[in-house]
Amino acid sequence: MGLPYQAFFSRPYVAPNLIRRRVGHGGLEFDFTIDPGTQHWAILDTRARAYARHANGKTRLADIVTAVSAEMCMDDVLMLDADMRAAGLSWQSMREQRQASTPVYTHGDPVGMHLEITNACNLSCKHCYVASGTALPNEMTDEDIYRAIDLLPPFSGMQLAISGGEPIVRKNCMDFVRYAAMDCGHRVDLYTNAWKFPRKFAEAIKHINESAIGHVRIQMSLEGAGGQTNDMVRGVGTFSESMKSLEMFKELGLQKDVVLFACVTTSNIHEVDNLIRIAEEHGVGQLVFSQWQRQGHAENTPWASIAPSTPDWVAAGERILAYNNPNLRVYGNFHGDIRNTSEGRLDLDSPLFPKHIFFFNAFPRITPQGNILADQLWVSPSWFLGNLKDGMTLEQAFRQSKFHAQLDMMRERTRHIEECRACRWHDVCEGGSPGHTHAEYGHMNAKDLFCESRMYWFDRYVEHQARKLLGPEARIIEDRVAEIRAAEPA
């Protein structure tokens, strides 16, 4: 039987930067093949490499059959072409593939905003990334803050984080919260240390949430499952006060609107399970794990001095992935900011391969003095885009050449990082988090702090899917997952 008619007109296109991990099962070897742009993948016969070399969007399928005839018969090529199209690895054109791809570094219309209404704080936590404590000169007026809230379109479903410092120490804090939630329809997160949290504020939040117009969550920090670990970061007595606040929120029926936030270090990584237990006991809706950044009060604390080992870090991440409780959402940065779900998280069962995607201006930050930055965790004045007090809007800030120059620096950073240039995962990572790296080193052209754990999770996804499709004995050739597991403490 000859070639089908369409083979003389079809010019398949396969991305030239496919990532392949060799997997073995039952004495056979396959290529776990990933398109880093679209995050589509498939487990393929290793001969598919020959097909992919010729599928450049210009060569007819009929000519590809001829070119690879020494390795595959016609029927195998046609079957492979159909399989790769079905898997989303082969396209009608380069343009079609590019349109389906998501770049690592991207920008667009913000989905929310982080608004710091004061630098004043009633605590002095060792890890505070904005070095809060006392109010700054020339902080925004009440009028400025209302104008900042109005930068987000009303009733658009956007998220507004009201923070500080400690926001509740600013006069009129709850007026701002009420305006943002009820008059503007924003989803408001009130960031607080919950130190002696006023009951009248909690009751006001309850009233807002019962109104069915606006909604407010209380995001409070907790740095350990007991006073010993928490208080050495946040101050003596802060753990007991946090527990009192949690009890009050539960008494008022606000527990599901509470988000607990914990920064993980060597001191508390072994308390992950106990922190989950505290969240469960108090009925909170969400528990988030993160890490310190070397800035603010922690500018003299290198990450290496407090960082858990990679085996400890990924072991905690495995526990988070395995945790299944419909009443408590638990997630964190154990997975190195890689994602493959619509919620921006890692899921080993997602049909998409995980990828580090950095939406630079998704959540811009406005400082207490009105300075606008593209991202919440950038604090250096050199990254300021302008000032709210001068009438600048978010739209104007992100049209500036300075903003696009910042984005270009991120996209080009791996040219300067030797480890990245040689890494197989480059095109689904592109250097990892520029913010963490910049905070640690004062520049972003260095190996990412979570490089090792991120590579673990890429391979972990490959292993998980290979075993689902090929069988439980499937393994990755040169298995990084097994190597890290072997280093985990008993």
C-alpha cells in the first residue's frame, strides 16, 4: 500500500527544543518527550528522534518517510506522526505551536495588587522582607490609599492584599478594608501578625463576609508549631498570642477565612506535620509554606545558613503532595514555583508537564510611600517604576521602557549562568526565581537557590507518569529521584 494522499501535503512541525528523559521498563527503553513551550508530553519509541529531526514545518511527511526509511518503515512513521499529533507534540506549523506555548517570563494585565499602607509594626520579626518597624517619612495619605485601591477595576474579581508593616496599627485600616471589599468588590487579604488582634476588627470582617458583597481573608504568619521555634523569629509571646487570635477567629466563625503562612527553615522544617495539625485543629481554610528572602531584616542572613537540605526540602514537598483534606488547602514553595494546574500548583497527575512560569506583573506592589514595583517581593529602589502620588497608574507603569528592560534582564539571565546553559531542563525553568536570586546575591545572574529541588520535581513527574503508563517497575535512566531519596534521613 502506498502513502496516503495527505502525506504529500502535510508538513509537520515539531519544536526543535524537545526535552527527553530516557525511561526503561522490561528491558526496553523509551523517550519521555516534552515540548517545553506547550508542556505537552508523550512516552515514545526512541526512533521518534529521527522523525522529529526532519519535522521542521517545511518538509513533507512523504519526504520524512523516505528520509528515515533506514530506521522505520512507512507504517511506523505514519503511526508515529498520528501519535505525536494526538499528544500535541507535532503541529501543522511553527506558528500553531508558538500560539499554544507559554513563555517562562511573561507579563500582562495584573490579577491583583499588594498594597502596603504603612511600614509601622508592633513586632520586629527577623525575616521581615520590608524591614518594617517604624512609620516612614512621607507615607501615603488616606486619600492616596483610596486612590491606590481604585487602581484595580471595581467588581472585577481581583485580589487586593492590604499589608504593611502591620496594617492594623494604621488608623483607618478597617475603613480601607471595608471600602476595598464592599465598595469596590475586591477579594481582600488582610496580612497581619495577629498580635493582640482587635476583636472589633474581626467582627467587622465577619460583617463584611456576611454581606455577600465583599470578602476578606485574614492572612496571618506563624513560624513554628510551638513557642520555641516561632518566638525566636517573631518575638517572645507571639506564639501564644497567635493561638488566642486563631481561637477568636474560630469562635466568630471566621476560621475558613484564615490563611496561615509559614516560612520554612532548618529550625521548623521538621514541624511541617505539626503546623498542619494546628491548622486542622483551628479549622483554618488554607496553610501556605514559603521561605525567607535575604532582604529587609534578613539582609544579613544568607539562605545557605538557614536552608534545609535538599532531601529534607523535597521530603516535606512529598508530604504536602500526599496530603489530602478537602477542608484544608495546603501548598507551598517546596516545589520551586513550578506549576501545571490552573491554580498555579504542582500536580503529578496533571496532563501538563510542570513548568516554572513567572508572570512578572501579576501582583504589583505599592510601598507605604507610594512607589510602584512590578512584583510583591522586589524591594530595591532601583526597581521602582514610578510613584502613585505623581498620578501614575499601573497601566502607565507597565508601558514604560524600564519595565520591559527589567523583563528582558530576566529572559536573558541564563546566558550568564553556566549551570543553566548546560541543563536539560533549561527551557521549562530558565533559571528559576529571579526574585529569590536577586535578594540573595544582589543580582539575578546566579544559580537559583532551589535548583536541585526543582530538578527533582521534574524527574519526579516523569517517574510518576512513566509508572502509570508503563508499569510500577518503570525507571528513569540516571535516576536523580532515587539519588535524592537515598539521601533522605531515615
